Amino acid sequence: MGRYRWRGTLGPAVPIAPGTRADKFELFFDLVFVVSFFIITRATAANVTGRELLHALLVLAVLWWLWVVHSVVASRVRLGEGFVPVAMVLGMAALFTFALALPQAFDDPGHGIAGPMLVALSYVAIRVVHLLLYLHAVRARPHARRKMLHFLPEVVVTTLLLVVAALIPQHIGDPEQAVLVRDGLWIAVVVIQYGSGLLGGTWGWELPSAEHWTERYDLILIIALGESVISVGVGGNLIGKPVAWEAIPAAMLGIIFTAALWWAHFDYVGPAARIALHAAKNGPRIAIARDAYAYLYLPMIAGVILFAIGAEEVVRTITDPAGGVGEAAHGPAVPMLFGGVMLYLAADVAFQLRTLGTVTWTRLATLAALGGGLVACQHVPALAALAVLTAICVALVTVEAVVFADARRALHDAVLEEKTAHEANEVAWRARWHEEPPPDATP
């Protein structure tokens, strides 16, 4: 009875309607993912090795699966209305704890189980909040409720595997063997998560608002790109120190090539994919939403994190008084810088193919140019390597802006016409608020 009064006071959960846009609370919730991306980048940049990169990609994959589940819940119920924000704040606290504990997830097994166990417990707390909210949202739709219950084994098994990954390595005498077992369990978690999404099919799922879905994923990608800029500024020692002349071209190049990568997706491919998702119905719409957004955005964001780490090391080399602009970047900085951009663009090519059924020659040529730049820039000055990467990215968007000018103009005109019509409908609907009530209306 008390729970009913509590929910009644705050208001009921509000379902997502067609054409719904992201609300303010969803953007507030995304702040935790900003922190999460930053923590993953910082923890990896501190010690860039093959194993550390594997660990970073594993925690990113698990974190991204939480985002996918979160976006599925947000596709059915408004997160900022009724009693739902209270539940989401609890989930937000659990996710924040999960993010803070991520650097300890792969600690030396001899250091104890506190960090890895905290990761597992916060993971299950987030999953429970999402599960209960989704079941509440589809309580009147038995087929959707049954579909969600089919994923209970995935929740249980992945949670158990994370708990086992925290406990078992402590009891293995050989440290190397313990690390292999732990890493293997995390790999199994990722395989089960993403495999369950593919095996589950599209039956039983619904996506009322394609607009809301695409906007949520576009915003999280922009957050990742923005975080890369922050990472370069913080990790590259550009903040809180006197501005050296070497830092100015380095910072400018970092902003320019990141902006070019934003343009590469959001100028043409992203808006066209949004229209394609709007046009799709039923099963095909769910399949596109899953394959293109839930799955292919992951390598795009992984690419952002990789090139952020590489750019950070390159900028640090450029601004280091002991080295200067003539010094080549150290270690894997150039491979991560170029490789991260290549991964981002390759995933965007796959995204374009999945949503639009097309592949542009400019993207393939750019990937080839980046591969050549990766080989050629291994031993050149760090600033030159950053300049070559920036030139390739800017050349991509420049050539596409010229070669595909007619297609871009037609797309932008269609988007403008759509938004104009939408705004006119909203204005007409809201005009009823100012209409005079009929004479016999009850006051």
C-alpha cells in the first residue's frame, strides 16, 4: 500500500510515443558514461601494453552492453517522468560505482577481491534496475514480457561469471595462469552478452520512436568524441601550464581531425540512417536498430578511445621540453592514433552499409591512405604524424562535400522540410492552448 502511494505521488511511468525526443534526465544520466569513458582512457594511457588494451576493450564492451540495455529500457518508458527517475538515480549510482571500480577489475589477483567484486555487484545492481523497469513498462504486453524474460539467463550467467572472475584467480598458484583464467571469464561474459542479442532475434521487440533511438546513440557518440578532446587536453599536459608555442598547433590539429571525424558521420551518414530507420517497420526496424546502432557503435567508440590515447601521447611528446617538435612519438602512439581512426571509419563504413546498403569509395580510399600513413609516420616527428592524420581526415570530408554535393543538398533539404513540417504541426497543436473555450463550456 505504501509503495502504491509513493508511486501515485510521483506519478506513473510514461510510455514512449512515436516521435519522442530525448529528455533532460537522459542527458543527465549520460554524465556517468562521460566519466566511464574518461576512466577507461586514463587507466589505459597510464600503461599501454597489449594486455592493457585487451582489458580496456573488455570493460568497454561490458560497459557498452549496459548502455544497450539502458537504451532498450529508454525506448519503452520516459526516464525523466513519474517515479522512474528515482529508480534511475539508483541505477546511476550503481553505474558510477561500476565505472570507478573498472581500473581494479583486472588488478593483480594477489591484491585481493575487493575491486573485482565491487564491479560484479554494481553490475548486477544496474541490471536489476533495468530489468524491473522494462518489465513494468511492458506489463500489459505479454509477448514483450516473455521476450525480456528470455534474457534472464544472460543476466544470471554473466553475473556469475564476473563473480567467479573475482574469486577464482585468488586461489590459483601460478599468477600467469590466474590472469589467463580471469581474462577468459571476461571474454566469455562479452561473448554471451552480444551472442544473446543475436540469438534472441527480433520477434517480441518494439521500437515506438526511431527518432528517440537514433538521437540517444548519436548523443553518446558525440560524448565519446568530446571526451577524446578532454583526454588529449588533460593527458597531454595542456591544462594548468603556460602555453608553449608547440602546444598551439598540436591542440589545433587535435580539434580539427576530431571535428572532421564528427563531420564524416553526422553530415550525411547519420541523418540518412535516421531516415532509413524511420522508414523500416517491425522486424527490419529492430534488426537495423540492433545491428547498426547497438553493435556497430561499439567499434566506433572503441576507435575514439584508441585514437584519444594515441593523440594524447603524441601531444605529450610535442610539448615535452626534453624532446620538442622534432622528436618522434614514443611506443604505440602512432599505431593507436592511426589505428583508432581506421577502426572508427571502418565501423562507420559498416554502419552505412547496414543502414543504407551503400559504400562510398571515398571512405575506402581514406582507409587505404590511413594505412599508408600509419606505415610512413612511424619515425617522423610527432607533430608531422598528427598533421598527416589531420590532412587525411580533412581531405575526406572536403572531397565528399564536393563530390556528393547534390546528394548532400537533397538530404539536408529533406531534413529541413521534415523539421519544418514537424514544427508547424507542433505550433498548430499548441495553438489549442490559447483558443477561447466555447460559451457553454464548463469553467
